Amino acid sequence: MFSLNRRHFALTLLLALVITAGGCSTNSDKKDDAKAPPEKPAQELFDAGQKELEKHHYVAASENFDELDRQHPYSDLAPKAKLLSAYAQYLKEDYDDAIVGFDKFLQMHPGNPEAPYAQYLKALCYYEQISDVSRDQGMTTKAMEALELVSTRYPDSPYAKEAKLRLDLTRDHLAGKEMEIGRWYQRQNQLQAAIGRFRSVVDSYQTTSHVPEALHRLVECYMALGLKQEARQTALVLGKNYPGSPWYQDTYALVSGDPDAKPADTVKPGFFKRTLGSVF
């Protein structure tokens, strides 16, 4: 009898727990439903996002575009909303989230007409974080890679030309970093290490503004090491390619051994036999 009553009590308790749990679940679901924003038409959410964007309310704009994408993932407006959400993050200078957003857009809509723009904006997220040359240049490298992708993948897009211009600036920035390290090695009298950095600028960044100084620094290093032939050859390259550069004037005085010596205004044809591509 005791055992039967005990089983009856256990069964009653179990049923009570199930009912209570079900009631809690139902209440929880009702609460979750109450918290969820009511569904709105895609166009209404898109217009609201654009208005917030125009007011520079970037967080609110992104929220509206994200909500459109959540509620209407198959809408014709969903791809553009995804792109504009990332764009709002970019304008807010929240670059990490913006990059994630542009990547998602490019992965889901690689053939979209706005794909070149998305790739360009992603590159700008890196480009606008480039630090001064005294700091690590990892962001500069990422910017360069992303800008190159715009130029190569979308060469006919209106963003390709702008990407190339910014690409030149990133190369100049990286060359500046190499020059800074090279000058430091030179001051420490670690001349072989300095030569390596200066040659890297001449070899890898020939279109940048740092090449004339790099050639001059090479001449200084070669002269300090007693390598007068190498110094003279490098000076010839500098004079051939940058005859009007003040760096060439300094180099000419250094190689000639006369601090007051000035290079001639004109040079005999055929005097220079080496160029940037052949001397190294």
C-alpha cells in the first residue's frame, strides 16, 4: 500500500513538473514573441535605413538594413541592404565590422553589379587605417592586396583607376618604411643590412619617390665599405635617372671627393651605361 501511494505521488509530481515546464516554455515563448520587432515591408525598412544614413545616424541605418535582411532575405532589396549596412559601418569607422559585412556581401553576391564597389570599400577600410611609417605596416600590406584585387578583378570598373592611384600611395608608404629601417641600420653602422633595405626599395618600389634617396644611401654605404666601383656605378644610375635630384648633387660631391663639386648640366651621350634594371 505504501509502495502504491509512493508511486502515485511520484507520478503526480512528474505530471506537475511537466505542466509547469510547459507553462514556463509557453510564457517564455510569448515573452520572446513580444520582444521581437513586428515585421515591416522591405521597402519601408529600406527607406528608413536610407533616411538614417542621410542624417549620419549610422547605427540606426545599419539596424534598419540588417532588419530588412533578416525579415526579407529573398527580397530584391536584401543584397543592397546588406551592402549599405556594411557601408554605414564604414562611415562610422567601425572598420572590422564593415570588412566582415563587405566579405559577406561578396561571398553571397559575387556577380552583383555592386561587387566592384564592395571590394573597393573593403580596400578603403584597410587603406584608411594605414599608420605612419614608424609603426608596423601590416595594415598597409592588406590595403595593397585589397587594392590590387580591385584593379585585377574589376579592371573595367570605375573604381579601378582610383584603386591604382591609392595603390601607388601604399607602395610609397611601404618604401618609406624600408627607408626608415635602412637609415637606422646605417646609423648603427650595420652597413650590409642597410644595403639590403635600400636595394629592396630600388628593386621593388622603383616608381616611388624614395628611389633617389635609396640610391644615394647605397653610395654612402659602398663608400664607407671601400667599394668605390659599386659606389660609382650606383651614382651613374642615380645621375641617369634623376639628374635634377638634390640627392644626385650630394652623391656627385661624395664620389668626386670634393664637397663643393657640382654635376654638369649636360652629360655626353652614352656616358651612362647602366639603368635601375641592370645595375642590380
